[in-house]
Amino acid sequence: MKRFYIIFAVVFIGLAFGYWVNWGVPAVKQPIQFPHKTHIAQGIPCTGCHQRAEKDLVAGRPPTALCLACHASGDSKSAEISKLKAFGDKGQDIPWQRVWRLPSHVFFSHRVHVSNAKLACQSCHGPMETLERPPARPLKTLAMEDCIACHTKSQANAVRKIDMARSGNFSAQRLANDCAGCHR
């Protein structure tokens, strides 16, 4: 029986360590090594490339034409810009690979969080503005507790504003405690 507990403990520790180092999450390789840091340093906001984030459920990946609006001219010696131009010359969109993925039962609207709540993209995605190349895995792994903590904080602020304005609108109270808002 003692042997069983030792084997169980070793397997459990191994699985916990594997989860901790993201063994179950495959690395994603992007077709172009896009430097977020360079573009943010030039004053381009996240929504400058991920334009659907302000008006849609998903942020979307930038179309080739959007990238070429800035990078079509000039004689760059950059291999990455040459790859970009090659996609443009063929009339193809860049086959960006998805890195962040929520479970299928979770509903998330970028528009609500970006445009309405005015959250910074880094709140969920991590410090993308520091990257010289796309991440192979999500920088930040979200758990339901992260969402609830943010919604609870937002709810407290919204209720405080409502109390100050004495408007009687209590829809903000749904933020943190309505399961159907996120689970569909």
C-alpha cells in the first residue's frame, strides 16, 4: 500500500509540473515574426491592427492589406517584410495561427470588454507590447477566478457610481453573478 501512495505522489507531482510548464499547450509558430514592441513604440494601438476588437466578439487577425498599407513601399532588407510582401503579391491573407483559445462553452465579447469596459488588452493577454516576436503560447493563462475577480472589481466601481448618481440603474450588479452571461 505504501508503494501505491509513492507512485501516486510521483505521478501527481509530474502532472502538476507538466501543467505548470504548459506541456499540454502546443507551441504556435507564426508565419511572420511580428514585433509587437516595435509597432506599439510607433504609437499604433492594439486596435490599430486588431480592428474587430472594438466592434465584434473577436479581435481578429490583421489582414495582409492592412499591413501592406504601411509596408508595401520601400526596399526593406527585412526577411519578415519580404514574407509579408510575398503574401500580398499572391493576394493571400497571412495564415496567422491562433494562440489564445477559450473553452467552447465560454462566451466572450471583445467589443464589450474593449469598447464598453475600456479594459487594456494586457489585462487578459499579458505584456504583448514587450515582445519582439509573437508568443508561442499565451502569455497569461486565464482561469474563471481571474474573470470573476475583474467583474467583482468592476461591479463594485459601477455600484459606487450608481449610488453617487442615484440613478436607480442596477444592471451593473449582473456583472459578477450572472453565470449565463459567460457560460452558454
